[in-house]
Amino acid sequence: MQKNVFVGNLARPATVTGAGDRAVARFTLIANEYAGKDKDTGQTRERAVAIQFTAFRAKAEAIAKNALKGDQLIVDYRVENNDYEKNGETVYGYNFIVEDFAFGAPGKEKRDQFSRAGE
């Protein structure tokens, strides 16, 4: 059994196809992670990690309806192979499937939306 968690910010709003039991949302989360120290300056370096996730049914609709670009999501996910053949060669790939999620900190767009609502 896998147990994977990724915390990141939405690169752009989730796109949804279908509805109800056929709803599928695809979205990309980006997080910065430690990438060592610069040899010359001693400054901490970071690198961006971006993962495209897929959510289904009610989870897909909830993410698409409530999350804006920049919003933080905490995602529990599983990894599935999506291998296929191309020109007689096997191409290996993966899908990152949302098992559960939680909304984290709001991004700039949502904070701006909240401040306009309070005016």
C-alpha cells in the first residue's frame, strides 16, 4: 500500500470534464523544495517541483469549484502506471490519482476576493 502526501499551490484553476459520477479534474500543484547551498555564496537554493494530479467525482467538483490559482492544497494520492506502446517500444509513465485532499492557505487571488467582499 502507498501513502503519499504532496503540499503545493495550484499553478492554475483545475479543469473539469464531465459531471457527477463522470467528473474528472486535472490540476497541477507546485512546491519549492530544498536543493542545497550555493558553493560560492552559501545561499540556500530551491527548486520547483510540479506534479499534475487527477481527481474524480465529488473531489474533482469540489476542487474545481472552490480552489483558485495560488491556493494551497494538501493531497493524499496514489501513483498508477500508465504504460503504453509507441512505435513498438514501451513508454513508461505515471498518473497521480487524488485519494483525499484538504484546502490549505488561500492564494493571492482568493485573499483579494475575500478583501473585496469585506468592503
